[in-house]
Amino acid sequence: MSKVEKFEDLKVWQSGLSLSILVYQTLADCRDYALKDQMCRSAVSIASNIAEGFERHSNKEFIRFLRIAKGSSGELRTQIYIAAGINMITEEKGTELINKTQIISAMLQNLIKTRESNF
């Protein structure tokens, strides 16, 4: 496994960033400001926590922030179910976003396991 020099090289960070942008784009015209704000915050939290943990240069801290990012992914997934359930977003868009959060959660879990085995 090659050494990653910066968090921008992490595929999971790239996926989290992409998801965050997609959430913002999806909700650009949304008038439910409370749920929109919460969803955007959850989405931003995923990539942000990956980056923050990486930048701490401590395996233990990185793992802790990866777990926080994973929690934010679950939080966002719940909010997507709500948004689709109240027709704030289409069912199709909801399914797309849910799938992306599930993939990111799996990527985070795999990275956590890898980092824990290096401990």
C-alpha cells in the first residue's frame, strides 16, 4: 500500500467532496431551509472530518475522525430518506444519494479497519 501524502489523494475524501457538492446542487432551489441546512452540514462534515483527521498526523486521531465522518454519512442518509419521504427531492435522486452514502460508509469502514490493523 503506497503512502498517501495528502488527504486530497484519498478516494474516500474525493467521494465525500463529490457527494457534498451533489447535495448542494440538488438542494439549490429548496425552500425547506431547516432540512436543507442540516443536510448540507452533514454532507460537508463527511469530507471535512476525513481531512481534519488526516491533518492531525496521528493514527488514533485519524481513526476517531473517520468514525465521525461515518456517523455524518449515516446522519445524511437518514435526512435523505426524510427529504424523499416528504417529496423535497425525487425518489430517484434520493436513491442515488443514499447509494453514494452507503458506498462512502463502506469505504470509511474499510479505511478504519486498515488503520486499526496498523496500530
